[in-house]
Amino acid sequence: MSQTLVRLRLNQQQKELLDRCMATGDATDLQSLASRALREWKDGVPSARPASSAAPNLEGLSSEREVLYSHIIEPGTGKAVEVLAGQVLRIEQVEGGQCADLNVFNLHDYKEFMHVGRTRTLHGFNPGPGDFLWSAPPRERAMLYLLADTVRCNDVMFPRCSANLYESAYGFARHTNCHDIQSEAQREYGLTPDDVHDSFNLFMNTVIEGARGRIERQTSKAGDHVEMLALMDVLAVPNVCGADVMRTSNFSLKPLKVEIYSASERDRASLPAVPTWDSQRTPADFRQPNIKTDRALRRDDNYQPQFTNVPILEREHEVLLDDEERALLASLGLHQFYGQDQAAQLRDVIFSWWEKRYLG
């Protein structure tokens, strides 16, 4: 059987990942790793991650709690509330059918705020019980844990509505909107309109169809609620979504109730281990640790770029493919992306195999 020499081009970061993969026992060397990736890409890649455990029983968590705060959020308004670590935030339907937007900030460092993009990446478009709400890079810490959700109809895809939306699409000179409501509610704590971030949209029924999403009518009823356990001291800012000319809240604006409880033993027991990583950093870990306070942008004449792992350097690694492996590689259809570059095709197979095995 003849063999074909392929010069696999890998930079230092790619090589590090594959070296760690081989160190776990997945392969003895790059040659055998390439063979395994090709074979299993055809036959099915086994996962290296343990099967996820059964969903926790999170019903009835509100027993044995003390109510610390209760407030009705009227249509067109929002309310900033302090929720300390170990307390439970509950947002509840008063009449039903009302969307709520939620912003969350670290109470002691407002530059750490909830990041719907990271939350969406880790938990999908509709986070619910058992999921976390994460802060933005570089901190990327779990801020809240979703304990209970009687509707399971939340969204991290659509942005908050704004004044411009209602003027450009509907012709309103002034209209209730989530950005302006958040701006006013956050003003109680000295935050500005620039500090409003993309919201966690509670009770929003979104559907993905093709390349676009759409908002549908919702079915929440009076008493339906979402409960979140605070993992750090936070400022939570829920507001009644201002959309009364959309399906978002079934074409009307209705009040919501926000409550804070002391967590029960069962609340705390339901919390899984909170993931931590060395990459969860603050500006103090970077070359510019100081928060910029003025608005104008000026060039630093002393700036010298120091990017991570630069320069990125590729090296060639020789891999031999036998006739069967060469035919298998050709059958995968990767020529549409890489032409006849077998090395690029093989690199794609190896890293696609890694994703399937280690990320699922």
C-alpha cells in the first residue's frame, strides 16, 4: 500500500492543544492522532466529556424563605435593587403576558456586568433552570444561578428596544422603551445611559427560523416567575418592557413584581459547583489597569504593542496517509474550502474531531 506525505502546518497554539490531547492518551503521536481523527470522523467521534447528569429537581424552592423586599414595577418603569450573595431574586407576573428586561452589575464594580453573549454561548438562546448568567470578558464569572422558572421562556438573542426603534419603525416621537427605562432606573445608582447593556429578556417567546429570529406571543400567567440565586453582590435592574405595539407582551403593558428572599437550605443545596478558570481576570491583570474616566480618545505616544502569543508561527509536521486514509480524506468534501491542499483539509479534520470529542 502506497503512502502520501502531507506536511501539516500548525502554529504554536494549535500544536499545544494537540499535545495536550495526546498527553491524555488519545494518541501516541501526531501520525496516530491524524489517523484516529480520520477514522472516527467517518464512524462517529466518542465524547471525552462525561454524560451530563439528570436535571436537578428545582420545584418548590420558595419554602422556608424570608421575604426581604417586595416592589411592584409599574408599566413604563424599572427598579434597581441590591441583591447580596446568597439571596434570591424573584421576578413575577402580576397579570401575565409581560416581558421583563434585566440588567445586572457587580455591586462593587459596575464594570463587571452580565454578558448575554457569553451566557448564550454556554447555555443557548433560552437559558432556564440550572443555567448561570455570566459577566463580560475579561472577568467572565457566574453572577446569578437560575433556580426556578415556571414558564421557561427567556431570551438572550434580541437586543433591548430603544427610542430609535419606535421612531424609525413606528413613527413615534416619544415611546416607552427598555433602554430609556433602564437608563432612568440605573440613574439611582449613578450609572449613565452608556452603562445600559444588552438585557436578559425574561418571559420573551422567541423562535429561530432560518437565518432570523422572531418574537411570538407569550403564555405566561399571573404568578409565573423566574428565580435567581445571587453568587456575588449585584445590582439587578428589572424593567417592564416598553413594547406595547409588538407581540413581545401580547400588545399591552402590565406590572411586574420583584422580590428578594433569603435563600433556603434547599436553594443553596441545588447550586452545582460553580466553574472557575485562571482566565477570569480583572483590569488589574492587564497592562492598562485604570478605568478611563474622560471621554476623548488620545493616542499614547509611548505605546508598544504586546499581544498574546505573538508572533504566531507555523511549523510543518510530516504525516503519512495510506491509500485508504487518502481516499477517506478526499471523500469528506473539504476541497470546496481548501482546493487540493491536503494539509489544510487534514488540519480541518483533526480540529473538527477535537471539537466533537471535547466540546460535544
